[in-house]
Amino acid sequence: MWSIVRCPGCKKCRGIRNKVGKCSYCGFVGDDVEVVGKAVDSSQLQREVALANMPAELRDELRKKMRPEMIVEEEADAGLFLAPLRLAADEKGVVSHEKLAIELQRKGIPISIEDLLEEAVHQGLLLRASQDRYVLLD
Ligand SMILES: [Zn+2]
């Protein structure tokens, strides 16, 4: 389960799992974020965050246009994370935090690296080898 929170600094929304952490847009640190919604998986999270970051009038229009069959995505939840993880891993499968940050930004995945790593370990995509070392299981 993910929470969608709005940053009091820049008013942008992002997804978090447990800890509020630092805003991925403006770097704001603090717990006084506004919880605006919940998402059960990462594809719902990505959609909800995209909607939350839109102007209200556009958001309602778009929500109306989203039919249920469009909301259920074909891609497995793991697929969303696997692509950036693959790109961020070296030939031994060790994931670089710096590369992962770049891939997350490029794909517009609105979550922190820590949350993504935690979720990927939970889904069995990654092995936590040591404190800051994650290895891609393939
Ligand atoms: Zn912010």
C-alpha cells in the first residue's frame, strides 16, 4: 500500500510507503505533508500521482474519461520497476543509486529510491547484499 502525499513546499504530489522522507521535487524535509490518497500498487500510484499533480479542472475531466478497462493495466506491477532497475544495474547486477535516480526521473516514476528498493526486495526482484548494496535477481 502506498500513500500519495502533497509537499507543503512545492505543492507537488508523490508516493511514499512508510517514511515521509525528502521531497523528490524540491528537497523539502518534514512530516507535515498532506495525505491526498492511497494506491494499492505502483501502476495505480503512478496514475494517481499524475492526476494529483494536474490542475483540478483537468483532473476531473481526465478521471471521467478513464474507463475501468483503461485503469487495469496489462503490465504486471513488477514490470514498472524492473525496467529502471535493469538500466541501473552493472554487469554483475549491482544497482547504482545514482543511475537509478536518473532512470526514475526519466520514466517519471514519482517515488524515492529507498521506497523503490524496498518494494523491489519485497517483490523478489532484488537481493539486499549489504547496507547500501542491492543486486538484481534475474
Ligand atoms: Zn516539494
